[in-house]
Amino acid sequence: MKLKIFPYAVLVAGCVFAIFPYFLTLLTAFKGPGQLSETMPWEPGLPPSTAAFDRLFASGFGGYLLNTALVTAGITLGQVVFAVLAAYAFARLSFPGRDALFWVYLSTLMVPPVVTMIPLYLMMQKLGLVDTWAGLMLPTMLGTPYAIFLLRQFFRSIPADLEDAARIDGAGRVRTLISIVLPLSKPILVTVTTLAVVANWNSFLWPLIITSSEDKRLLSVGIALFKGEVGVDYNAVMAGSLIALVPLLVLFVVFQRFIVRSVAVTGLK
């Protein structure tokens, strides 16, 4: 009996350990001034304090939220379109060096992003794109290796006979991709889009380096730089973190079945 209980106890302990930081964020966000070190989020009998949220939005947090939503949408759209085209080429087209090029591109996953930050910044500086929307979005818009890998694996699992039949009827490569391949690839497209949204929504280092204007500041940078009158306002920082977490949580809950299904399929092909 003890041996049967032990695995479940370990799982419960792991869940508690993983959830605790979010619980602490929730408690801290609703604490009032002077309550940061208290265990309870508010005094018994009193409603939770929303003062941290008021200070947050009074400092321009709403603008950061809008900037992040627009930039995330733009970058994600570019990444998905580029990844679909590249993955389809790697999966279906035959050209010299195709497999070698794919593995070279995939190997860039092992390069830490921080290594390319300075060269990218110098490139944007020479192009006059520092502190611009284009400089913020372009370097990360042209696809990501993991997205191309997932899409390529999924495209290869689609029977080529379906595409051959479409081409016999006169459909070209683009028409075949749009009419045959993409409708069958809904789970992996949802997965790639969701992963891209999460990565772009949480992007911090590149927006911090490439932008300096407050009107171009993103959510993660705005939260990190938020300060009160006497230093870092931890209550407001936690409130901002809580707001930033909600859209991603909703996104995952809505599309989790597609994510699990597509990852399982691509892992078997």
C-alpha cells in the first residue's frame, strides 16, 4: 500500500512546488501598502486591496499591454508563415543540400540567443532600425527552428498521394499547400502558434536592448523597470506579472488538446 501511495505523494508535492510561486504572486498582488512581509494577503474581514493595480495602470501599463499584444501578433504571424513555407520545402521539395541545410538550420537551436544579440544590434544600428518597431520585430519574425522542425515532421506524415491527386487535377504547389496540407495540419499549426505566442509575449532581452522609448516598451520590460517612490514596488510588479500570466493561461487551457495531440504525432514520425 505504501509503495502505491508514494508515487502519488511525489506528484502532489511536485504540483505544490510548481504552483506555489503563482500562489505567492496572487497573494502579493492583492496586498495593500505596508503588507508585503505579511503572510496573509489582507486583514481578515477586509476586502483585498487593488491599490497595486491602480498604481500599475496609472504608470502607463495599459500602453505596454497593447504594445505587447500588437508586437506578439505581428511577430507570430511572420514566424508561422515563414515556418510553414520552409517546412513544406524541407518536407516535399527536392533540391541539392536539402537535408544538410535543414540540419544546419536546426542546429541553431543549440546556440544561446544571447550570443547573437550584439551582432543583431549592430546590424539594426547600421540599418537605422534601433528603437523602431521594425527593429523590434524583424529579427525574430523570420521563423524559428523548432517551429520548422515540428511542421516538417507533421507534413511528412501526410500521405503524398493526396497532393499527387491534387496536382493531377491541375493544382500547383501553393494551391496544394493551402487547400490540402494546411487544413490537415490544424493541430500542429495551433501548437506552433501557441508556442510562438508564449515566447513572443514573454520576450525580454531583445526588447530591452533594441528599444529605449517608453511608447515602444513591452510588458516584460515595463514590469522589470517599474519602480515606486522608494524603490521597486513589488506589489505592483506582482500585479503586472499576474495580468501578463492570464492570457497565456487561457490560451493553453483552450488549445491544450491540440498541443498534446500534435506533439505526440510529430514525436512518432
